[in-house]
Amino acid sequence: MTIEISLPKHFDQFVIREWTAEDALQLADIEFDPEVKQYLKLPTISKEEFINHFRPRGWAIAANPGHIVAGMIDMSRFELNPKKRELRILLTKEYRARGFASGAVRFFISRIFGAPWTEGVVAVVHPKNIESIVLFNKLGFIHTGEITTERQVYELSRSQFLNQHGRNSGDTILN
């Protein structure tokens, strides 16, 4: 069961694309930013080890013009329900509150719900990560519980998505 994501996907201010080897340093700067890192459970490695063993998950969000890596987005099977997909997005401070996150997440949500077997989309968010909570609430996600006190679950079900965007929107939202 796979979800088709045809990339690159161009937006007015950014593009979602595959990673390149040249992106390692820019992604390391994002992942090792103290403000970002406080909300993530990352392995304890050095920035140099991260760059030398560059195996990113997901896709790059690159700013136009210049294709500077502004962040990343990925999805995986949700650990508590394999019929749901978990989205994760990281952006540098410079590119927050500019529509990058909401545009990228909307694009991925539409693709995820394009797969008929998908029951929902999940975001696992640290309770102090207010920017992420605001983003997912704005997109219709509902707080449904917690995995741990530091891992709160926000979900968007297929029925919520269809009610928000119309019954056949999986093919039309942000194409």
C-alpha cells in the first residue's frame, strides 16, 4: 500500500522536491537548531556524523528563488494504526508563518486521502510546540490523546477531510 507523490511540486514561494547530496548541510542546520531540536527525539550524534551519513527521510521544502532548503516534510505509517499516516514537518525560523507549512501539509493530506485505504492523517506534536499545534488546528486536525506527555496526537479523519473539502476532493485539492 503506497501513496503516490509525484514531485517536484511547485508552489508560488516554494517547491517540494527530492533530496540531493548537497542538501545535507542545510538539513543539518535545521535538525540541529536548538529551537527545533527541543521538540524532536533525535539520535545523539554530532552534526558532522549527520552530514557524513546523510540519509534524509521525506522530501525537501525549498524556497523560491534559489532553492534554499527551508525545511522538510515526511510521512510514515502511524505506529498505533497502520491505516493512518503520520506527517512530520520542520521549517527554519526564517520560513515560518509564510504559508510554506500549510501549503505543504495540505498537498500531502490530499495525496494521503487519495489512497482509499487510508483512514486518517496524524501529527504527533510536543505540547509546547505552539506553532505546530496552531498549524494542525487550522487545517482541521483535532487533539485525540497522547502517546506520552511529550507526544500529543492530533488527527484528521477521512470523514472530516471529506466534509471540509467535498466528497471528491482527493484529486482536486492543490493539484
